[in-house]
Amino acid sequence: MDEYYWKPEDFEDVKSANSLADILGISLRILGRMPNPVVMVAGPISTGGRGTIQENLKVLEAEIQKVRASGKTVFNQLPFEGKFGELALKSGMIYFSPVLEEVYRPIFNSGRLSKIYFIKNWETSTGAKWEYDMAGKLGIERVLLD
């Protein structure tokens, strides 16, 4: 996967990551390379949306590309999804909620995100609803996409 602001060692570090703390460290390192303002696109992945992770990832990737094409600097969380899935399986949890508190909350608290774009049907997703609420609490601008 060719991804802006990622270096080859970032992809290698994701492959060898053993915890959400490892993923957070990689995320913050990448965010640190990105010019302001940085935005993110949020939407259904493991719950809601089109009903499958694969279909939801396709939709999210397409929306990330649209926002990026409009000239925005987008933090793309998709390269982490395989590792999130691996860690979720190891946890045995039906819904892997620790990713929200241990990765996304610190990213949101980092002050690096100025805006989050929410794709259509975001409200059907447990995680996207959490992201919407957290962004509101932290004063991060929320934009609803068509």
C-alpha cells in the first residue's frame, strides 16, 4: 500500500506490532510528519455500514481518496486495520473496544486533528458513533459527507 507520510519502516513496525500501544506510537510518529491541518475520515468498519468489514473498508478507502483529492492532508488509519483485526482475534472480544480508548482517544487528544469527516451511515457504527461524540467533546470539527 502506497500511503502518504508513511515510511517503509512504519509498515514494517505495524507488521511486528504486538499491542495497541505499539500502534499508537506508530500513529503519533506518522501524525508528527504531517503538515497542519490534518483531517481524518471516519465510518463503519467492523459494525454497521455495508454489513461486512471488506465492503466497509472499500467505502472508507474511496471516501479517504475523495477527501484527499480535495486537497486535504488526511491521516489514513486503514493500514492499521489488519493488525487491529489480529489483536481483536487474540483478545477473544466480540467488539474490540480497547482500540477506541487506547489508540483513537490519544490521537484525538493529540491536537493534531482539526476535522473529522463522517461518511454516509456513520451512525450505524459503534466506533464511528464514539468518534463523533469524542470529536464533539474535544472541539474537533465534524463534517457529514453525502
